[in-house]
Amino acid sequence: MSTGRRTAITIAATAVVVIAAAVLGWFLLRPSGSAGDASTPLDIETAQVERGELREQLRAQGTLAYASPHTLGTPLGGTLTGLPAIGTTVGAGQELFRVDDRPIVLMLGELPVWRSFESGMSAGRDVLQLETNLAALGFLSRTPDEKFDWHTSRAVEDWQKSVGLDRTGMIELGRIVFAPTELRVAAHEAAIGAPAGEQLVAVTSTAKQVQAFVDTAQQALVEVGAVIEVTLPGGIPSEATVVATGAPVERDGASGKTLKIPVTLTLNDPEAGAALDNVSVSLRLTVVRAEDALIVPVSALLAQPGGGFAVQLVTGEAAAGGAPGSGKPGPATTLVPVELGAFASGFVAVTDGALAEGDVVVVAK
């Protein structure tokens, strides 16, 4: 990288305490040496001092699967006589399953069904939901409202005729199911011939989401709207946006139960996960340990006998160095004391010392 160009150093996730332990182990085995004689040829490896953000990348595990799994059934009595194939998408006005060879139908709406629909019922938002569906399906010509009147009853009769039901003008509790979006059939919870009940078919949304749990210390990294890098099976990188977080919950871990933050994300490119379901993915969370910092590899550090640290600065025209085995002299070096700031998995911020962006320092082979 050329002098003057600012870069963000992105590094693999490792705890800072582990980094420091590795550094100290290296120091115990590596002699500090003294200032190099400018005339002494050396055969060394080098790295360039860079300026930018010192970043640590932490990883969390998640699962990519279809969203909002739940089961559906009906309070209607009778026998289960029909089920859609697993993987089927059921939209507004379409059949979820059959009881006594009559359809239970999906309609769209946030409110669940809690009563039958018939003339004389009180006005309500559920009536508005019903009329909105009837209008979208082509059975109601007027503007939907919250009142069940003769227009509604006539529209219900026309809808009943279209799906093979008796034209009564009323809808009994359990004949329709409201859901916010179209549904995907995930599994059969009962076999054809079983009594009708509240758990007949397992469904999900047609959209997929990533569900993950992150440490409470990382909560600021997963605020709603944050864009997170996700690694899909096969090492395929993708991006996902945080759409929801929850209150801390206890989760089992290697060291017992710990508090975790539940996080929900959606892939920015849904096609990236189109062929995947219920698979493990990896989230990469970036922590900025230092900003606008001089950054050197940890392997460039030398412990000094009186305490503190130094680096070997490559000096003079020989900074480009002679290639090992080329027969050319290696670069000359001089020892430069430095003060250290944050560590982050193999790199360290230099807070004081006679170093500048673009300098070349010796690193361990």
C-alpha cells in the first residue's frame, strides 16, 4: 500500500486477551537485540506501517430458515380429508386444508379470526379485513368498511359458491384463517382421516430470516438497521440487515448458561439463500478498537530489557531489501521504542514513537 493511503485493517476474530498471551509467549522466545549497524546486511521479512481503523472481527452463529413457523387448524368438527403438498405456497382465497371435504381458506390480515361473520354482528376491524379480501378477490364492489351489511352478505354468497360451499351469506368460526402474508406449508401435523383439530398443518412465511444470538457486550453492533456480513454454507459471503432484536435470554454454552441477545436478520439478496433452508450460517461483527491509528503487526514487537517495547525500523535506500537468496545485501535496521494502544488479533495500534505511515518494520518469520 502506498504512503498516504488510509486503509481499514480487517482481521480475524480472536479475544484480545488471547492475543496478548500469544504476544508475551513470542517475546519470551525472541531476543530483543539492539540497534542495528547500518552497514550490517540482514536477511529479513518486513511489513509496512499503515494508518487507519484497527478492527476486530467477532463471529456469531445463526440459522437461516423460513420465518414465523407455527401450526394451524380449525375449531370446526369433522374429519381431515385434504392437505396441500409440503412446500406449497397458499395465498389469499386459497385452500389450506379440507374438513369433511370442504375447504378451510386463507385470507390476509393481521387480526386473527375470533368470531363468525354474519348479518347483525357488531362492526369491527375484522369485518374490514374480510371485506378487503372479498374486494381483492372480486366479490365486493363497494369500498370495504367495518360494517357487515347486505353488500357483505351478497359478496360472501358469491365467494362461497366459488369455493364449493353452501351459499349461506355467513361464515362460521373456523372456515377462514387470517394471516399477515401468504403461507408456505412446512409439514403435516395430522394425517388424512384424523379428527379435525387445532394442529393440522405446520406453516411458515414465504420469506427467510437469519436467527442468531450474540453476547450482550455486542448489543451495540446489532442495532436494528445494521448491515452484517453473513457467511452461507460453502463459504459464500452475503449481507443481511438486522430487522429485530429482543431482550436478553439465557442460552446454554460451553461454560454454562449465559445471557444472549436474540437477533433477527433478513438477507439483502434473498436469492443468495433461495436454495437453503434450516442451515447454519456465520455472522461477522466488526468492532473498531482504534481510529486513525498507526498500525503494525504484533510480530514486529520486541520486548525491551528495561521494560516497554520497540520495533526494528528498516532504514536508508535498502528499505526495499534484497530478496533472500538473491545475493544482494538485506536492509539495515534501527531500533525504535514505541508505546502501544489497542491490540486486535495480530495487529496493534502504536500511540507514540518515531514511526510514520509508510515506514517499513521487521516482522518475525
